[in-house]
Amino acid sequence: MRRSFFNLGVTPKLRYPVLSRTEAKDIREIPLPEKVVLLLAGAALFKVGEKVRTGQRLSSGEETLICPVTGTISETSPYKGTYGRSYTAISIKAEGVDEWDEELLKICKEGDIEKLAPYLSALPGKPDMERIMKGQPPIHTIVIPVMDKDILISTSQYLLHRRTEEARGGIERLRKIAGTARVVMAVPAELASIAEKTGAEVKVISPVFPCAHPSLLSREVVRRRKGMDREGVVFLSLEAVIGLNTLLGAGTFPVNKVFTVNGKDGGSFHVQARIGTPMKNVLEALAIQTGHGDRLISGGPMCGEAVYWDETPVMTDTDGILVQGKDQIQSWSDTHCINCGECVRVCPSKVQVNMLIRFLENGLYEQAADLYDLMNCMECGLCGYVCTARIPLFQYIMLGKHECERKKAAEVANG
């Protein structure tokens, strides 16, 4: 990998919001919609017109999709996600009353962790429970970051304040599954006393973006610890830990998702909605209006993904929704790199972005990966934030990664 001739400077001081107990206000409950929408990458087990129950498996294969409502499948249609990813959009007309799937209830009653494995991996937060259960490669540390991926999202902090006991129960159950692995909760200093109540080992981190990113956190938790490397570190969201407690403790699958909504006026809400609720229903319930030219983002301002369909659903990995008015959107430019070096100075991964972009602009994705470490990018979005030429660097990088992964998958499929 080639390194830059630029001197690395100081990363912009973008701070995560740190919530106090009083700021973690009552959550806004979104009413159950008449229709929920689910996105499936694999094969569906049911057809249009068939009835499905809450907690029932809707898919086969590697991806497990759990039905969040009781109702009838009313429509299936192709859906194109970011970078052309293909999904099947499954629409379910909800009945309003949950009838729990008997198979799920039976497995929960038996307490067979092997049979519960597909459900564990489908919990809100999309935890990598298969890796934890198999322990291959060996795991020595499980990290629960309480600072979320993007700067305007405070979902995990809200959950720490309001659902501390459930988090404690989830950590106890996690330890039984993970064996001797450390369970570390990474928090800002202001939340350390609350984190201690969960029973996890507490690691204090700076609330400066992107210190909570897994790439940086994994380095921090293994620092000065002999025999530990970053390969043995696994990350779980706090919501996934709480979901683990719900599934193994209460014997029901958590069908609601907690997330942060940031409106055009700067207002922020902590929201709970049924998985599969279309985003337009969330915005309507919060009285957030959108018009022509506004932008709807799944995630936050640094590394979120714009969505073009207002029925895009709340899914198990939705941690935030951001609405930008058309006058708040920073326009991108098709200007070429002016070689100012700002992107290189702020990059936490020390990628030579000013050279990388030249290859990405011309579709030379493999060369970008081989020569300028494309795949080492941690996807924080800081390069695009500081770009003097207003080049959409983050989007170019994500497209390049997607194309490299797509080509690799095709080569594996073709032998």
C-alpha cells in the first residue's frame, strides 16, 4: 500500500451527543401501520394470499427474516437498494392483533439454543450470534458500543438510560453463550456509572467522532493485552443485547425497533416502531412533512444512505432516520481532485484518498484496492465532509467496495 506525502493533521472535532437522564425523554410510539413492508435478499417461504403469524420465519437459507406482525401477504415485488442490490419487497396487511407462531413458542419453551440460533441472528441490531456461538475464529472480547455509528444518532444511549436492567439480563445470558469472553461496554465518561450497573466491564472512550467505530475500538480494547488480537473481537449493539434478554427470558421475539429521528428543524426524537413500518408512517406520526427536493436518509449525516422510496421500511438495522430540507442539502460537484490533502489528513485509516479517488472516478476498482487500500476504509465519511472540491468521496468509496465484493462473489460462484 502506498502512503501519502501529506503530514497527517487533526481530525475535525465532531462530537457525539451525550445524553443525560433527563434528555432521554419518553419514547415516541409509532402506531402499528395497516401494512408493513419487509426486504428479503433470499428466497421467501410464503406466497401472496397466505397468512403469516408474529415470530414466524419467512425465509430459508442464510438470511433469516422473522415476521413482525400477524396478517396476510398482500404483495411481493422487486426492490433495488443502494448500489443496485436486489431485494424482494414483501407487503403484509396487518391484522392488528398478534398471534404468535407456535414453532417459535415451542423452541423458546424448550430453551434449545441451537434451534434458537436463526432467531438470535435476526434480532434487532443484526448481531453476529453465529460467530459467537461457534467461536471460530476464537473470540476473546465482545464489545458493546454505547455511542452509535453516526454523530446525530443516540439510540444506544437512550436504551442504556431507560432499559438498564434489561441490558444487565442480556449480558448475563450473553456470557452463558460466549463462555470466557470478556464483555466490554464502551461509553463516554458521563455514562460510565450507568454502564457499570449492567455488569459489563466498562471502557471509557472519547465522545469525538469516529472514536466509537469498530475499527478504532477494536484496537483500543486489545491495547497492552498480551495474546489478544483484533480478530478475536466481536461487536454487538446494546439493542441486540436487550433483544437477547427478551428472546431467552420472556420467550418472545422482539418485533419493535428503537431508533433516532432527526427532522428538518433540528428536532430529535427517540422512536419505537414495529419492524417493517414504512418510513412515511414514522414521519406522519411525528408531523414531519417532506416536499419536493427534500432528502430522506437511513442513518445519519456522515455515513447514512439516501432512500428514494418513502415506503422503505424500518428494518432490524435501522438506527436512525434523517430528514434534510432541500435548502439544507450540500450539493456535490463533478470537479476533479485539487490535491489539497484535507481528506488524507483526517482519514483515521490513513488511506491516501487523494490518489484513491482518481482510480474510483475511472471505474478502476481493483487497482484502487490493490494500490491505495480501498478495502481498508472504515467508512466514517470524514473525507467527504472536509473535501474542498465537494467530491462525493464516501459514495465513490462505497460503490468501489460494492463492485469489488460483487466481482469476488461472481468469481466464487463460477468456480
